[in-house]
Amino acid sequence: MCSQRTIMGMQSFRLVHLLLSSIVFLFVFVLYQRILVTSLSAQVRNIEQVHTAPRLEDASHDPHDQQKDDIVVIYNRVPKTGSTSFMGVVYDLCGQNGYHVLHINVTKNSHILSLSDQVRFAQNVTQWQEKKPAVYHGHLAYLDFTRLGISQQPIYINIIREPLERMISYYYFLRYGDDFRPHLNRRKKGNTMTFDECVEEGLVECDVKNLWLQIPFFCGHAAECWVPGSEWALSEAKHNLVHKYLLVGVTDEISDFITLLEFALPRVFHGASAYFTAGEKSHLRKTKQKLPPSPETLNKIQQTRVWKMENEFYEFALEQFHAVKKRTLVVDSNGQFIDRGQQFKYMKVRPKPS
Ligand SMILES: *[C@@H]1O[C@H](CO)[C@@H](O)[C@H](O)[C@H]1NC(C)=O
Ligand SMILES: *[C@@H]1O[C@H](CO)[C@@H](O)[C@H](O)[C@H]1NC(C)=O
């Protein structure tokens, strides 16, 4: 009996053991399934997020967007033309509009690139897809990409200023700086000679040869461009301004320049006009201590060949800018300049759709 009972006892013990281990196994199995499901759904969420989050790079997968984004704008700024206010807008809008801005810093502030650098630069900016659309800016003379065998053309823009005003502004800027970076030590800091005194003494810093800057910037990389008073350089500068630039604005009408850019190139400049108007005061950069020149100084400078030519170039640019503005913009009911809208359409399209 005793042994019988022992056998029966052992059998029921085995049964309980089997039952218990089954329960433990089931519990562990269910737990494992739950963890698996949770981690899988987390992965799915991650994948969904990756695919729905807007990314700058995503646009490049769509061939249509790729074409729209294949934009390289070059703004080869002439020093002291009041372009800092415009650049402020370009930098502030880059995140919102999804483009890149890059400053071209040339060693020793040279406005001319070596031949090998010309090729490097032109190939780099046209092939650098990750940085497109892009706005490049720097104090660089106009560079013709076709001469270098590069088929894609950048979109050139620029701003010019009344030449004597630009020169005087630069003269005082070197001595007193401006309210943009007031604590930066300028080259001629502490020198209090006025522009009139400088001209009277015939010093190098106010030599009219310094006026020869806007013409060579538009003329370009040819040696002749940098010869003060060259007729060829002037005519080349005019030619480039009209044929190679999308738009050239003037400092005194910078807000109209921005409005025109916004309508002509919305991919980059969308919203620039409103942004500029709203922040106009905060972006202004004024040279301190600027004295207007005396009539004698004016007279002396306006007699020179270099001033006459630079002035002719400025007048030429101004006339062109006004013509473009008149053709493109119209005043709306709020007194704001807006685009006239599309003024052309297609007719007589053949073959007719059946
Ligand atoms: C250009 O680079 C040089 C050397 O790196 C630097 O000293 C200079 O300040 C830079 N110029 C500008 C305008 O940032
Ligand atoms: C362009 O130049 C930059 C800086 O030198 C470099 O990092 C980049 O890889 C270049 N891009 C191309 C496409 O050559």
C-alpha cells in the first residue's frame, strides 16, 4: 500500500510539475509576443516618421523638383554698395525657403581668381548638388562660365551705387567704421582727415583711380578690365550687365530690387519683400561721420575721365533698372508694388487635341 501510495503520490507530483511548467511556459511565451509586437510597432512608427518628415534633400528625388532646385545664384558684390542690408534678408530666409548661402572668401581679398581657381570654382558650384539651390556671394569680378567649358550658367545678380557716393562712403568707412560692427578696428582708424582735405592734398586714398571699381567688377577677369579709363572695359561692362545678369539694382532703390527678384525667382526670394520692409531699420548699415564733399572737390573729381566713365556706367545701369521695373511691376490698391502677372499666352497650338 505504502509503495502504491508512493507511486500515486509521485504521479500526481509529476502532473502538478507538468502543469506548473506549462503555465510558466505560456506566460513567458505571451510576454515575448507582447514585447515583439511593441517593438515592431515602434519600428513601423519610425519608418512612417522618416517618410513623412519634410526634408531638404527629399526634393532631389523628384525629377521635377530637381530641375526647379538646380539653381545657382551668384551675387558678386562690389564693396560699399550698401549690400549688407540685402544680404541680411538672404541669410534670414534661407531656412524658411530651403536654399543654401555661401560666402566666397578669396585669399588677400583679391577680386580676380587664378586660371586654375576659375575652373575649380565654376566646376564646384555647378556640381555641388547638396548645396543647391544656392546663393554665393563675395567680392569677385564677373566670371564667364562658358569660357571654361561649363554648360550650366549661374544666375548673376548685383547692386551698384552712385560712384562718388560709394567712394566717399568707403573713405570714411575705413576711418570710422559703421554702426554694423562698431568695435572692429578699421585700417585707417584714428585718421581724421576729411575727404576734401585728402583731395586737396592729392593723396593716394582719394585718387580718382579708386573710382574704377564698378566697371571692372562687371567687365570681369580680363586684364584690360582693370586699366582705369579703358573704353573697352566700359563697353564690356555694359554688355555683361545687360546680357549676363538677371538683374542689377541700385542702392537707392534696393526695396524695388528685392521685389523684382521675388517675382522673377520665387524659389529663392519668396517672402523677401515683406521681410525686408518689416526689418528695414534693423538691417541698415550706416557709415559714421560721413561729410558731404565741397563744391570744389565735386568739381575737381567730375572733370576726370575715370569719374565720367564710371558715372556713365552707373547711369546706364539705372536706366536699365528703371525700364525693367516699369515693365514688370504695377502699384496695387495698397500702394505696394506687385508683379503685373503673366502677360503672354499661347495661341494657334497645332495639332489640335482630338
Ligand atoms: C577670409 O579668410 C581670412 C583667412 O581665413 C580671414 O582672416 C578673413 O577675415 C576672412 N574674410 C571675411 C570677410 O570673412
Ligand atoms: C566643392 O568644394 C567644397 C569645399 O572645397 C567641397 O567640400 C565639396 O565636396 C566640393 N563639391 C564638389 C561637387 O566638388
